[in-house]
Amino acid sequence: MNTILEVISAILILLGAILAFTAAVGIVRFPDTLSRMHAATKPQVVGLLLVLAGAVIELRGNVDIWMLVLVGIFTLVTAPVIAHVVGRVAYREQRGRDGLLIVNEMESDGRD
């Protein structure tokens, strides 16, 4: 049973590292801010959660597990807020590609 949990932990950590790597490649390769924002938030957060889940399985019975759980919760809470703020700044400074937005809800909003 111990070996099975170690294998599951290793697989989760490896998958998380692969997702984090693809997010880093996406940040470097994508052409505009909105695409980079997508690469910075979605796969990066899921990759971190997979790494944390693998670490929790590996450290089972240790008191440090709760710190890893808190890191995961804070990441889930702050990543959407950061993405929203970056998206609004990119819109205000018009850093997106032309024709990327089909519906522009902020145009008639009046608020920036």
C-alpha cells in the first residue's frame, strides 16, 4: 500500500510539473496579454494543485500538510482576482489584438 501511494504521489507531482512547464512556455510564446494571462492562470494553478496533492500524499501524517492545504486555498482565491486585474489593465491600455473581443461589455460601461 505504501508503494502505491508513493507512485500516485510521484505521478501527481510529475503531472503538476508538466502543467507548470507548459504554462511557462505559454507565457513566453503567446503574442498578447490576454493569451498570456490565460496561460499564467489556468494550467499554472492546476499544476500547483497537483504538486500540492502529491506532496500531501507523500507527507501523510505530517503536520506540514495543513500548510500545503492553505497554499492551495490561497492560490485558488487569489489567482482569479489577479487575472481579473491584469485583464482590466490590459483592456485599459489596449494591449489586446484587434478583433479578439467579439462582445465588448466594457465599452458602454462608462467605468474603467
